Amino acid sequence: MNSGKSTALMQVAHNYEERGMNVLLVKAKVDSKGDNKVISRLGIERKVDILASKQVNLYHTIKQWNKDVEKVSCVLVDEAQFLEPTHIDQLFNLTVYDNIPVIAYGLRSDFQTQLFPGSQRLFALAHSIEELKTICRCGRKAMLNARKVDDVFVFTGSQVAIDGASSTTYESLCGNCYFEELEKAHG
């Protein structure tokens, strides 16, 4: 959270397109924030090409796009943690069998410090992993995402609750600040 993932994705898209190459933007349909757009905290936004529902086969969909619409030079994925593990396998197949680079941006873990299923599969298959860093309110490196509902930290609930939906927000925290808030909540 708050490390500039969406901004970095759009910069990569710009770099490809500046060189006359086509990119395809993908995000999970469950990510309702921004509807069919990737939206950066800096105010930059871009329409997504594929909203991946659980049933969509990304490998076949992208191969068809590559044939019918335009040659794809790179697939960029926003909020990859929300993809299904099968989607990650399909994207991996795209890189292996079709030599199309896939660059995925997402979170490692949820507000309860558990891996998202999509992230777990990404860690297993990724050719390389680069961490985008952000800072905690205390100035240390933030590593964890804490959920707030009505501006109160919560540590139980479903794994997915989209930021900005109803009164849900998130704050990036270091381990110390996260556990301080956890102790306060369990008082």
C-alpha cells in the first residue's frame, strides 16, 4: 500500500508505448476501486483492457487479443494479489510459451499478515521480484497493511475489502506500529 505500484505500472506502460510497442493492462474484477481503471494516488489513471473474473482464462484471452486486436509486447497486471492462482499459472504460461513479458504489481500479504492466494502463486513462479518500499508513520520501512473501519484499526474480517468501499481504509505500517495497534485492539 502506498508504495507507488500503480504509478510504476503506468510508467512502464508509457515506456513501452513510447517505443511503439503495445501493452495490455489487466486487473482482477473483484478490485472495484476505480471500476475499469487503474488509478494512482498521484491522480494518474488509465483504462484497463481486461477485467479478470474468476472464470476468465487469461492465457486464451490474451492470445486471442494478440491475434484479433493488436500484437502485445507486454502484459501489465495491477493488484495482482486479487487474481486467482490459476490466473497466475495462465500468465506464467504466456511468458513461457509465447515469450510475452508479464509484469505484475501487487501486495504480498493482507491486513492479517497472511499471503493472498494470488501472491503466494506469484512468489512460486516469478522470474524475479522487486520490492517497492514505502514508509510507516514513524519513518521506518512499512511492511504490513493495517485495515481501518470507521477510522478504527480492525484485525478480523474477510481477506478482501476494497479500500474506499464503505468506510474501509488501509494504512501501511512497520512491524512495531502494526503490533502496537494490534495490542491496543485486543486491549
